[in-house]
Amino acid sequence: MAGVSAATGAISSILIKLAGLLNGEYKLLKGVRKEIEFLQRELGTMEALLQKLADKEVLDPMERNCRDNIRELSFDLEDCIDHFMHHLGSGDEQSGFMKRTLRRLKKLRVRHQIAGQIQDLKDRVTQERDRLKLLDNCTSSSETVHIDPRVPALYTNTRDLVAIEEQRDKIVGLLMEEKVELKVVSIVGCGGLGKTTLAMEVYNKIKGDFQCHASVSVSRTLDLEKLLRDMLYQIDSHAHQQSERWEKDQLRCKLRELLMAKRYIIVVDDIWSTQHWEFVKSSLPDNDNCSRIITTTRIREVAESCCSSPGDEIHKMAPLKDADSEKLFCKRVFGSDNHCPPQLEEVSKRILKKCGGLPLAIITIASLLVHKPLIKEQWENVLDSIGSAVKKGTKLDDVKNILYLSYCDLPYILKTCLLYLSTYPEDDFIDRKNLVLKWIAEGFITEQRGQKLEQTAENYLNELVNRSFIEPGPYDYDGKPRFFRVHDIMLDLIIELASEQNFVTIIHAQSECNAKPDRARRLSLQSNRGKHPVKQVAMKFRSHIRSVSTFGRINQIPYLGGCKALRVLDFDNCPWLENHHIRNIGDLVQLKYLRLSGARITELPHEIGCLQYLETLDVRYCHGLRQLPSAMVRLLKLVRLYVSPGAILPDEVGNMQSLEELSGAFNCHNPDIFVEHLVKLTKLRDLDIGYGFLVENCNNKERCNKIFVPSLCELGRHCLRRLAIGCELPILDLVMSSGSLADLKGLTMHKYDRVTRLPKGMASLVNLIELKMKAVITIGKEDIHSLAGLPVLHHLYLDMSEGLKEMVVVGRQGFPLLENLFMCSRNGSCKGLLFEPGAMPALQTLEICYNAKVLSSTYGSANGGIGHLSNLRDLSVTICCREATAADVEAAEHGIRSATSLLPNCSSITIERWFENEMVKEHDNSHCAGEEEK
């Protein structure tokens, strides 16, 4: 069952709630039950219609009006039902007679109010039903056929192409290698990158070497019979003439017969699903005649399906580099590679930034500029038009049409999730975790096949990545991206669609508010500087608003009173946010996600305990917050609590038994009570606790320790998977040695005690993926060998003030899966690691510190064996120059660069010098050596 979506509004959610009302969970006035049954029937019909309309790529004005009206009606209806359920669904029956009597009178009054509202909504539903009948009579099945926007790529003039020769020659080399088996090369990337152009360049260059060749396009809606006929026509025109009455199976058999004994090359362009690929593949025989297939797709999963056999290759297309983008742009506009008038250089660079290296975007925008005079102001007007909605009838529509084609192929729920990205500003780094939690709070995500909501949301996010709508950033220890970005032109399209559907209302300093005249559902406030009436917009639509998100330095904070439909409130990076702005927060009875940030927030209202649906509370960047109110413990549905380390937590945290994540537990009133309550949080998966700080002023620290250690062990036996802790080393010894944290995947040791070794029992952490040891004094050879034995360790972060006690040799045994290693010595005395052949076979990123003098005198080489790290991609080395000569430092740098030059995958090398002013001169060093000899 779907939740809230851009396609059907809140209808699916309403139908579930109406069923709850009819099942007798709530007392209804006489007659209201029939009204609800009527709504249930009509809304079911309307949902089916909206799903039908969502499948259409283009809606006529009547269809669009009908869709918008029904969607808005669904949101109003859900707000009414939520209001009813909130007022009538709770109450303490143990309270006194007078309170119970007053509550019943109040509920009776609410029932009458709800009955009146439901009657009004019924009338609106009836009106929409009559419109639906008219729409059904007017709807025709015929649709205008447009030229596929990819077709021009088939006829692109080769002399206009830029930066394609290298990719073309690479793929040609893959296809022409001596291999008799059928080989597939799949080109994958987002729309507009030039996949079809590249495929056809390769095809045209080598098709003469094959006995049979053909190129076909699958398109979003596969017509297999037409595709097979097109292929047959290119392979054998005579057979094609005889195939007029053939069915798909006959066509498939004929193709296999013709190709079985031939060496062939086939281009299968624009595949949208693995099923489509399987249909096409079944018509192409694997004949061991050195045959080849080239496929293109926007979806990674499809590319992997195409390349399922050994020897097959996936070629991922990347955006053009800056120099190539400029070359392509200038060639199209000026007819030469680098002839750009000086007055247009700056605006040209800004236009190219908007294009983000997409060849199609560059070509279409350049084609528009060809007909413009070489006047800076006119070019700036074009730049501005890229960021506001793309103008109809311009060349820019070509880019949008290709991207829109990808959008239309998405399922309803993915369209909804994608449109939500319009709330984020251009070039913003979108935090994965926050995005997922906001999707959930909005009601977009529903459980599927027993998965948790977060996992389902992560799946949707991955699907958007696979379809090339968003680009993932750096990855966390669990293999999930921390951030995402949306291409500028893709974001323009998303914003236009979201505005058209009244999905998001954006208020920005550089543009007009795009709110519809009647209402707004979601507000995105971006870098407002007083140019737009934020407070007035929020006040006008406060009874309808479902989410408010801020970005940048917002100086107009909207009034929150009366926002009873609000689900998401995200005040991120609001330096002007103050206590009085959130004093009415208790009115937000439907709130599920709350994030506050700003140094001026010093307290949260006691009424926050009334937010019975709240699932996420994030105040980790409210650094002025002194303590959380005791009413917090009434939030029985709270799943995630992120707190600034300086804030005092309520002692009775165990009452919030839905908690799965608790971050910033560094302070409380009574540590005895707090640690006793901690063990009640049996669902806790992620705990960040400064235990040493918690008990610093405790009267009986020994008693607290006796409670805390078994409590933490008990949490480990339940659900705890990530632990960040700051405490004395003996506490960690007891916990680790118990073996109860064997399922831990992430461990962070905060700076607290003087750590000069690993905790005892580390070998029991057999499932540990990431280890961070912050501000450690030093560790020794035995500790490194112990870490080497952790079987699934992927990420290791060691921040040491004094470095390793001694030089440690790393051989082929140990660290089998380690991908990222950070080892820093802040005083520059780190002895470092010596890598032997075969060491750390999976290592991709290395940040390490070496002392130049130690490197040359102790290691016997000036590179520490870095050249043996065969899979290394990114290297960052800090050379400590203390007590070393200039020759030592230069030898170290030269040795490291020479070693990495032989590594095939290492593309990023950074070398930095520390303590350069403490180098010694050559004669000083000789004198020291003489003294040592004596």
C-alpha cells in the first residue's frame, strides 16, 4: 500500500485511516459512518484515475486541473481526519470525574465540528466525481507522436565531437581483442552524456570488420516485434521482405539462423530494464565467432545484467572535463576550439558550470547562443533563463525533454522522492540520512516485505543513483554515501515539475515565490534576505503546510502557531533562530521530524512532550542549549535523538523505549539513574556516549561503573551495532573482554583517557567494519598486529599525538579487506609502517605520516614500500622534516612519487611538509653523526 505521493496525493493514506474509523476504534455520530463509507468508495475510484493519469507523459488542461483538484482535496481530507483522531484518540480514563466530564463535552463538540467538515468535504468529492464523468467522456486514446529526442545523436557530425576519441578508442580496443566468445560492452550514464553518440562512433569505426551489423533502439516502451524487424532489415533485407506476417518467435528464430555462422556486431541502444535486455539477448546467438554487442543504458543494474558473462565490460561515461567542455562550447558557438571574446569569458565559464560537463546540455545552450549577438548582457540573460524554468520553444527544451523521458519512466513513489529534492538549493550537498528521515516523516515511505522504513527509503535512494538522477558523494564505513548532489539542469527540471504540481513552494532571494494562490503544502526557504514576505506566506497557508525547510542564513523565521498539519520542521543553519520562535512547538501535533540549529537556542519548551508522533529530534548544533526538558521522556515514539554534547539529558531516558539512535549523551543530572535507565533501551542500534564525562562529578563512581558495564554489554547482546564512547581504558577492557559486542560494526573512541594501547579483547570484534581512535597517545607493534587480525575491517582511523612506538612491518597476512587507512602523528615523530609485497591488497585510500630522517635511515628505502599497495587509488603523505636534511626530505618525496608512478590505479597523490623550519643543514647533520660515532 502506497503512502503519500506526488501522483495520488494522500489518498492511499486516507483509505487506511478511514478503515480505522469504520472499525469502531473511534466513536462516530449517527450518520457520519455513512458519509465515511461514501468517501471510501469515491476515493478508491479517484485513486485509480490518478494512477492512470500519472502514467501519461503529457496531460491536457482538463486532466491537469482534475488531478490537481483531487490531490488538494485528499490533503484537506487527511488533515481533517488527523485532527479528529488526535482529539478523540487519547485521554486518561483514570482522571477525576470533573476532568472526565469536561473532556467528554469537549469531544462531543469536536465530533459535531468533524461531522460538519466531513459533510463539506463530501460535497467537494461529489463535485469532483461529476467532473470525472465529464473527463471520461472527453478523453481520447490518441496521442501526438513526437520525434524521439535521441534520434539526432545518430546523425551527429563527427568533426563537432570533443573528447570522444579516447573513449571511442578504448571501447574499440575492448571489442577488437582476440576473444572468440561473444562479448558485450555496456555504456552507462545519465541522459545527455552522449552514450548513443559514443556507441555509434565505435560502431561506425569497426562495423566494416564484421560480416553482419545492425543498430537498434529499445526505448522506454519496448516494441519487441518492431525492434526485431528493424534488426532483420539491416542484416538481410530480402528476409525482411518475407517477414511481413511473421510473429515475434518467427522473427527471433530467423535472426538466430542468419547470425549463427556469422561474425556480427549489434548496437542495442537505450535499454530501460533487465527484462527488455533478456528479450533482445534471446535473439542473438553466442556463436564463438568473435561477435560483439554494444549496449547503452541509464541504469547501472541494466548494465550489470548486460555484462553478466566473464570478459564483458561496463564503460561508465563521465561528464566532460572543464577544458573539454570549453572546447566543445567554443567550437559550437565560435567555430573554433578556443576563440572566446574577452568580454564573454567570465559569463561563458558560469554557463558551462551550469551545464556540468553534459555534452548535450553544452551543445543545446551553445546552439541557442549562436544566434545571439556577442553582448555580455544578452548572454547573462541566457544564463538567468537556465536557472529559472526552462523557456518553452527554445533549444534548452532538447535537454529537458531527454531528462523528462527518464523522469516519466520512474514508478510513482520514485517520482515523489525525486520531486522532494526540489526543496534543496542548487549545488547543495544533500545529507543522505536527513533526506531519508524526511521522506519517512512526509509519509512517502511504507514498509515493504518486512523491511524497516529506512531500508526501503535507502533502496529508493539507490535506485535514483542507479538511474543517474543523483550523484553520490563520499561513502561511510557501511558502504552508504554520506552526501548526494543533483545536476543543475536536472534540478531545474525537478523544480519546474514540483512547482507545476504544487508539490513544493520555494522562497528564494533571487526569485519570486512560486506559491499557488490558494495554498502551499511544503515550504523551502532559501537564503532569504527580506525580499519576500516569508512570515505572511507561512501565516496564510499555516493550516495546510506539511513541511518547512530552511537553507542558508534565513533572517525571517515563520510563525509556527496553528501549523497543525506540519510533519517536517527543519531549521538548518539558522543563526537568528531564538527561543521565542519555537515557543508554540507544542501545537505541531502531527510533527515527526524536528531539526533545530543555532547558538541562540538555549532551551526547548516543556510542551515538546506533547509531540506524540515525533520520531526524530536533532539539536546537535544548538550549542547554547543547556538542557532538555524532563517532559522529553513522554515521547514514546521517538526513534532518534541527537543532542549537543553540552546539553543535560533527562535521567529517565529508559522511558523512551522506541529509541534506536542516541547521540551526545555526555551530561545528565543523576548518573546513577541515567545508567540504570540505559539498559531499558533494548532497541538501541547507535550509541554515542561520553561516559567518562557523565560520571566525572558522581559521588559514587564505582557504583556507576558496576551498573554501566553490564548495561552496555546487555545492549550489545540486543541491537547495538555502532558505539562511540569516551571513558577510562579499564572500562573498555571490561566491556570488550566480555565478548558481548561481537556484532559491533563501528567503534569510535573519543578523547578522554591517556590511551597508550588497544583495549583488551579487541579480537572479539569479528564484525567490526570501522574503527576510529581519536587523540590516542601511542600504540605499538602488538596493537597493529591485533588490528590486522580483524577479518572484515574496512576503515581504520588512528589519530596519535606521539605516533607509533616503533616501525611496524605489514606483510601479506592481515588487513585482508582494509580499504581506507588514516594514520597521523601530530608531533611528527611517527615511525610509520613498512609495506611488504602483497600487503593490504584491498587498500584504496591511504593518509599517512612519515619522518623523512627515519624513512631513509630505518626503512632502507625512501618510500616505505608504498609501491607494494597494488590497489591504491588516493595517497596523501605528510613528510615530517624535523631533524632531517633537505636531501632526506627530497629523497623521501622522490621515492614516494617514483613508487606510486608504477601503481596502475593511483590517480591522486598529495605530499605535504610539516615542521619544515626545523630541518637541519647538511654540515649540522654530519657533526651530529660524528658525535654519535664517538
